[in-house]
Amino acid sequence: MNEQKQDLMLETEENKSQNDTKIELRKRLLKRIGILIGILLLIFLVIFIIQLVRGRTLTYEEIENEMKKAAKQYYQVQKELLPTKEGEKVTVSASVLSDAEYMKPLSEYTKKDVACTGEVQVARIGKQYRYTPYLDCGQAYTTKELYKAVLEQGIVTTEYGLYQIGNEYVYRGEKVSNYVSFEGAMFRIVKITPSNETVLILDDQDYMPAVQWDNRYNQVERAKTGINNYHVSRIKEALDVYYEESTKDTITFTKSAKEKLVPFSLCVGARDKNYAANDNTQECSLIEENQNIGLLTVSDYLNASTDPNCHAPTDRSCQNYNYLRINDEWWLATPSTLDTTTVYYVTSSGAVSDDGANGLKHLRPILHLSDSVMIKSGKGTETNPFVLK
């Protein structure tokens, strides 16, 4: 009996010793975990302090905005350095802006392994100034103009795509990647001009109101058939209102949007219906200067078709392989040489025809984007259009 009690006491003491050992091991483990957590917290604290001192990493678009804001502050003080003539441009580097303490050095905005340079271009547009930041971070990121993104698609000589015609780059064919999202509406790129302006035409039929080209009394025709003189036409008035005002049927051009646009010379000369060269020679025999908004010429519409039988306005094949075709009738800027009232338009089937100026067709405006307009994203396709900054 005594031996059983002793065995039980020994077993109890052994179990107690094992429990004490387990408790001690658990305490050591918890202590080590606590030390590890403390070290990690210290590391995070150090990183946080470093970031506070160094400044947080910005996105490339945020850096461009910082440069633009700094440039505006810089030129508020250095007003004498601003361009004084229309279209004149000046630049200020990011290093100058940081030295003048209008912004931090670019290295404080980016990751350690990314080196960037930058500058801000300032252009005189009318009475306003357009500030355009350029950021070059090598392979990581480079600010890209829209016209450069277009040219990077490559030039083609057959089928559909971007063609070089003279000193312009023109989209031709049916399936072309020339979509641009602008001011909440979809546009198509018609061409890139010799001065690298991007010519857009509205593609969103929700914003194409029906208007008369003109409805004045025509003394020659002795009727209220309208006069096909663009300079005094109702359609010019309608376009000016379209640009300056906003209705449910028009696009709202914000101040930011207007800063992206440049005035242009609109070709409004009359064209013979049998003239078979689509070079704008006849259309540009008469020019309307300094237009903010306008209409497409006959030549520009016909050039969009890759049908080999498309030469003159009378050629019905011009409706083939033509991305500009929509299921509506819309006005062109070009009068006919036939008389003083007839104007060209595009039919709902995509052919070019003519009608009296007092007819009712849709307004399909064109715009010219500046060569310094940048893209934010997109590839130019219908599902992934170019989005502008």
C-alpha cells in the first residue's frame, strides 16, 4: 500500500515537472514572438519616418500635375518670361522649379530605382496660356502626345489604316483604330496635319442636331433656298453656338477642353461635282480663318474610302470601306459650283450627294487638337479608345 502511494506521488511530481517545462517553453516562445513583433513594428516605424521625410511616391500623372502647378506659380512671379505672341512657346525644367522651391526634386516623388527628368511647356493661345508637362522616366514612363501615339500605329499602303498622303497622315478604310473619347463623347481621328494637329470628327450621333446649312432668301434663285456662302451661313452660326453654349443636343466644351483645341483654317471653297482629285485644291480655294469648330470637306470624306473606284463626288463607290459612314445624313463644308444654293452632304448610305442649303441635315463638327495634347490611356480601338489628359 505504501509502495502504491509512493508511485502515485512520483507520477504526480513527474507530471507537475512536465507541465512546468511546457509552461516555461510557452513563455519563452511568447517572449520571442513579442520580440519579433517589436522588431517588425520598429522596422515599419523607421520606414514610415523615412517616407515622411522623403515624401510619398506619386503616380506619374500626379507628378505631371505637380510640375504644372509649380510652373504656374513660377510664371506668376516671372511674368516677363511668358510668351507674348500667338503660338509662341517657352519651357521651364523641373530642376529649375525645384531649385526655386515651387516643387520638390523629382527624385523625391518616384521610387529609388526610377530616374526622371521633366519640363513644362507654356504656349500662348489667344489671351490664355496652355501649360503642358513632359515627364521622361525612361522605360518606366514617358509622357506621350496623341499624335505620336497615332503615328506609332504605323503607316500602311494597302487595305485599311493610316496612310501618308502628301504631308498629312490620313486614316482610310473601314476598320481603323482611330477612336478618341473627348468631353464625354466619341470622336474619330480624320488625320494628322503637317503641324501635328489631330483633326477629330464627332462620331456620337446623340450630339448631332439637325440644322439647315442656310435658309436666307437667295436673290439669284428668287426663293428662300439659302445661300451657299459659308462665311454668312446659318450653319456657321450654329457651329459657333455649338462651341460656346451647351444644350441637350450638343457637347459641353469645358475650359479644360478648349485649352486642348487650336484655331484652324477651314476650307470652304466650292467644288465641281466632276472634279476627280481629292486633294482639297478646290475646297481650299476659299478659307475661313481662325475657326474653333468646323465641318469636313468633300475631299477629306472621299479620302477616307479605300475603294479604288472612289474619285469624285458622283462616285457611289465612295461609301464603301469608309469608316466615316453613319446611318444619318450630315452636312459637309463644301458648296457646289452648280449654283448659289447647292451644298454637298453625306447620305445615310454613305454616298456624297448635294442638296439646297435650306435642306435639313445633321451637324457633325470637326475640331483640331493641339500637338501637345497627351494621352492618358487607350489604344484607339472602339472598346479601348484614346483618353486624353
